[in-house]
Amino acid sequence: MPSKFILSSLFITIALILMQFIQNDLLFLRENIQQGELWRIWTGNLIHSNYYHLALNLAGFWVFVLLFKESMNAVQLWVSLILLISGVGFGLYFLNPELYWYAGLSGALYGLFIIGAIYSLIDKDYLTGFSILIVIPTKIIWDHLYHSGQINADLIGVPVSTDAHLYGIASAFFIGLLIVFNHFRKTSTVSLDN
């Protein structure tokens, strides 16, 4: 029987595919959000500009799943994803007033990798943890500074929002601090009890 983490990942994958059929109702559209359709702050992260865009994000998501299926559980996956989607959505809404529309999971996905890396470090998988914590932020900073997202933009047919990626990893580092604090709080409580 597959783990709850894998089952949750399958559910997320199927949901992302099905959401493409109601893309217009879920797209992050600033004007609609301002008119009260607040769900778009979150759902804009869950739909994609086209099926190439969706396929790229799902491929990245399943790399994440395979890398961190031993380090994370289903609850950690769901909580992390909800917080990351919130961080990206609110970041884009409040910090990018010029952004009219947005679609895609990549900002939250980069954040998931950071959170997975933190859980790997807690599990003493230092190679995976430190590699991800070096590679992902370096790539995001490089893309942001040198506008190197053009290859992906050509593939998905729309501009890449590197700010969404920044908000994703910034949210992840904040969440990571909470994870580390909670881990040390639990381990110090266990030590005091012994």
C-alpha cells in the first residue's frame, strides 16, 4: 500500500490536471480579486497557462516527491503547500501591483524543495539537504538577476514571474525556521524528560 505522502501527491497531481478545465475561474486576475474573488490569490498557483507549463511543474513536483518521500509525511506536505501558495499569492498581490495575471505552481514548488531540504537535514541527510539549499536559491537569484527564464518562457508560451519564485523560497525559509524551531523544541523537551 502506498504511503499517505504518495497518495496525497497523486491526489494533488490529479487535482492540478482537472483544474485546467476550469482555468478561467481560477486564474490569478488582479481585477477579479479586487472585486471580491479572493480565492484567485490561492488558485492562481494551481492552474497553468497551458499543458506544457503544467507538465513542467508536475515533472518538478514528482522529482520533489521522489527525493523527499522518506523525509516528509502527508500532513507536512499539505501544510507546506498551503502556506507556500499563500506566500506566493499574497506576495504577488501586494508586492507586484503591476502584475495583472498569474498562473503556475513553480514559486510554491521551489519552496517545497527548500522545505524538503530542511526536513532532510533534520533526518541527517546532509548531502541532499545542503545540495538543495545551495542549488535552488542560486538558480532563483541567477534567474532574477540575469532574466534567464526566457528558455522556460519560450516553452510555456508566457513570461516567467521570477518574483513568484522569490516569494516561494522566501516563504519556505520562513516556514523552515518554524520547522527547525519546532524540531529543537521537541528534542529539548525529550532530553529534559530523560
